[in-house]
Amino acid sequence: MRILHTADWHLGKKLDHFSRLEEQRMVMDEICNIANDQNADLIIVAGDLFDTFNPPVEAVDLLYKTLKKLTNNGKRPVIAIAGNHDSPDRIDAPNPLARECGILFVGNPDVTIPKMTIDEGFEITQSENGFLEIKLPQYIFPIRIITTPYANEMRLKTYLGADNKEQQLNQLLQTSWAKLADKYCDTKGVNILTTHLYMLKRGGEILEEPDGEKPLRIGNADIIYTDCIPQQIQYTALGHLHRYQNVGGHCSPVVYSSSPISYSFSEADQQKKVVLIEAQPIEEVKYTPISIVSGRPLHRKRFDTIDLAIEWLLANPYCLVELTLVSDTFFANQHLKRIHESHDGIIFIIPIIRNETNQELKMPKVNLDQNIQGLFADYFQSKYKQQPNEELKDLFNEIIGSQAKNE
């Protein structure tokens, strides 16, 4: 059985002011093509389908069209769980209609998908809160999937029925997953867990959450350890962290598939992936990361001259850039204009004024008797080690004049 694992689509997300929607359309098409080229039998999307609880209409449209294409006209089940960026109620809302198309949404942790049969497609043969068993017509064995979408600690405890409100979340999840696994996950089928949580190998390295990501880990209290996963599980499909990695700490792979494109400059130069899983009962699964090539890569670049920066920007037009410029002098408007005209993907420019002399720090005496233009010139000299040019002086005078007029 061939299963495609992807996560953290964040449809509708921007990088600062820059829309990524066109890139996301290309990436979604690429994921659909990979699913077809690899003859995937089932798709798992492990949370963060959207970037916000109230995504733009274009993002909602893109999600439904992509999931519909992934179902291959209902023949291929697509399981999509909610992440911490998703509204669980929004994810669950289209479920009755979506199920008829082969899309199985799990927004809240207490969702139970009813038994059903898709004409000329798959069948849900067993189901309860947080679990479903699917029978595909091309295989004699079923696939069992334990699903735990994201919810905060209190909601998870409520949905999972914790008798003791102080019960540790690790213990609660371990008990809940073990109960489902013991009941359903025997050696006669493929057994998968999918969840959107911050998971870590006990005693392992602390994994950093992406910049801009709503944190799931506050200190060490909210870490879910991989030794909570039942032994029957052959593969755990994770969402939340944006870098592809096998967390470890379990007898089977525990994998973050990565986001399909880089969403912050902390992810610059990362190779984004989806994961193809090949599984059969009892046997160890084979999993293969497949690189995503669509979307504009993110780069952090640093240059000592404007000319070198522009040369690189012209040679690398299809990317998004955080540009650090180091100089001994203040950058004039014409310099910045040249840079922006050379590239349409500059998100941030970080100027660094380099001081070449190590003079002793002295508090300069301020002449408070001079006019405001003189004070500005003295401040600029102390800050940037040079006098403001005429353009800056004119702009400063315009601001002062405008303020005086308003008063």
C-alpha cells in the first residue's frame, strides 16, 4: 500500500506583505502530480491546512479543489486533520458533503467518521472517536488510522475523557492511543497514527519551531514524547514542524514531512518534501522523501557593496530575499531604488553601518541653543558618523513644516 504524507500547507499565508498564493497553487498541483505519478493509494494531510482561522476565499477554494483532485474521483481516500492554525469547526463543517467525494476531515478530537462505502471506491469498515479503518478494493488487507488533530491541553483532556484534570497529557494520549491500537490494530492490516503535535524523542534534541509559527511548546511541559506511540503503529505522520525529519524514539518512523514551501527566513535553503510510505501488515515500512521543486526559494544574503548585491539579485530572479547590506556610510534613496528595481522578491533590507574606528565612547556635548535643523544634523553625525545630505535635510524640513502647519 502506497501512502503519501504531507502537512503544513498554510494556504493563504503571506511572507510579510508578499502573497504566496500563486506559488501555493503551483505546489498543490505538484503534490497532485506526485500522488498520481507514484500511484498513491491514500493521502494524509497532517494539519495546518490554512494559515488562519478565517482564511481568504482564494485559500478555501484552493484547498477544496486540491483535495478533490487528490481523491481521484473518490477512488483514493484523503484524510485531512486540523492543525493549530486551523479552526476545527471550519475543518469539520463540510464533512457530510466532503465524505461523498472521498475527503475525510477531522477537525475536533472527538470526531467520529461513520461507516460508509464510496461507489467504485473505498469503504470505511470500522470507526470510532479518533479512529477509522479503510478497506481499499485493490488490497486484501485494510489500513487503520488513529487520528489526533491539534487541540490545546484542556480540550484534549476534555475530548479524551480525562478523569483527573491534572493528568499529564503524555499519559493521557498514550492511554487513548493504546486503547485504540489494542482494539483495532492487529497484524492483519497496516497501522498508522497521524497527529499535529510537538513530538520529540525522550532525551533528544529540542527541535526549534519555525519563525512565525504559533508555538505548541511552552518550556518542556507541552512536549509529547514518541514513546507514547503504541508499538503496533508502523508509521507516525506528523504535522507542525516545517523541516523534514524522522524524530526517532520509536520502533517505527515518526516523521515530520515538512511544509511544501518555506514560510519564514528561518527555513531559508531548506529542501521541502512530501513522503511516500510503502506499507504492508507486520513488515517494517519503507518511506521515501520526495522533493518539492515548485515555489520560490528563500535566501538570506549579505553583501558589502551595492553592486555585488545587484549582480547576485539579477542572476537569481526567482526567489525571495532577506538582504543585509554592510556599508561605512548611510544608504541614499537612489541606492535602495537601484536594488528594488533589480528584483521583485526583496522582502527585507537590513542596513548595517560599519564603524571602522574604535574610538573611545564619549558623550558629546549638545548645543541646545541652535535651531532644530542644527540639532538634527548633530544627531545624524553622532549616529552615522557623517552629515545628512541635502535630500535628507529637505525631507526633514518638509516634516517640520508640515507639523507646524497642523499645529
